[in-house]
Amino acid sequence: MNCTSCKQGTLIEGLLEDCITVNTCNHCHGHWILIENYVKGKQQSPDLQNLNLKNTAETYFDVDDSKTALLCPISGRIMQKFRITHDSAHRLDYSASVGGVWLDSGEWEYLKAEGLAGSLNTILTNHWQKSVREDQARATFDELYRSKFGGESYNKIQEVRQWLEQHPCEDELKAFLMAQDPYSAER
Ligand SMILES: [Zn+2]
């Protein structure tokens, strides 16, 4: 099987973390993993259960993330890109028809450091991808408000909002705030 990422290497079968059957490129060192093998390896190895524990030690490694569309090494079709988290630029390339995922060199180590190496199959679900999009939207709004209001005012309005939301007179307080003149009977 030829590497569709660097187009120069061959994918050689081996073991990742001593339990997951993968095909690793002998040139760019990326991994091609069938989700079936990933799940099987995860079930067989108790060590892998611990992979979701976030590595708190500072880790440095080179990640070589492919920005362009990749072709599935088996079907030859364009693979889909899946975001890992909303604040990570990394994308996993997934071939849905084959059920295989491509990890660029260093991406497995990145997943481990982020405490997500035990969640590879979860990242590829609609549910995960939906929450990544929601987190992204939230972060975009947050940034927008912060730049529009200024940090100090934004922090203050957030506090007020939180206080309002848990106040038993929430509606009346809002009406008071919005009224032209809350001391007038006229509206
Ligand atoms: Zn390669």
C-alpha cells in the first residue's frame, strides 16, 4: 500500500502502543489506522484505557499536519477532514467508506498529550463534531463581544447577566433595566 500523504513511502504494517495494528509510512512516518483495529486494540490493552489521562508534563514534538485534501490509501477517494477540538488547528483525515483514519507524523503523540488518544473513534462521531462546531461558535461570539465592548465592560455585563439569571425577580429586573423611565406609570 502506497502512502497517499507524502506519495513517496510505503505503508508498512506494525503496532502502535504495542496493541493497535496500523500501517506506518516508511517515509513521512504517518499512520493509517482502521477504526476496527483501533477499537480492538483498545479493548485488548489495559494500558490504552489510561490514554485519556491528560499528560500534564510539557511535551514537545513536531506535528506535520497535512493541510491539503488526502486520498484514502485503499479506496483512492478524497478523505473527510475532522476537527479534533475547536481550538486545535489539527484535522484528522477520515475515510468513511473504508473506516480508516490517517494521522500525520506526530499527531498520535499530539492526541496523547491532549488526553484524546483513547477517543479517536469518538472524535469521528457526529456528536463530537457538532460540539466542536458549537464550541467554535461560542469562541467566535466571545471574541466579538470582547472586541466590541472592551474587556472590562464585557466582564461586567457577563457578571450582571449571571446575577440576573439566578435572581427570583429576573423578569422585573430586566423590565426595570429596559424601561425608558421605570418610575413613570406611562410606557
Ligand atoms: Zn508517507
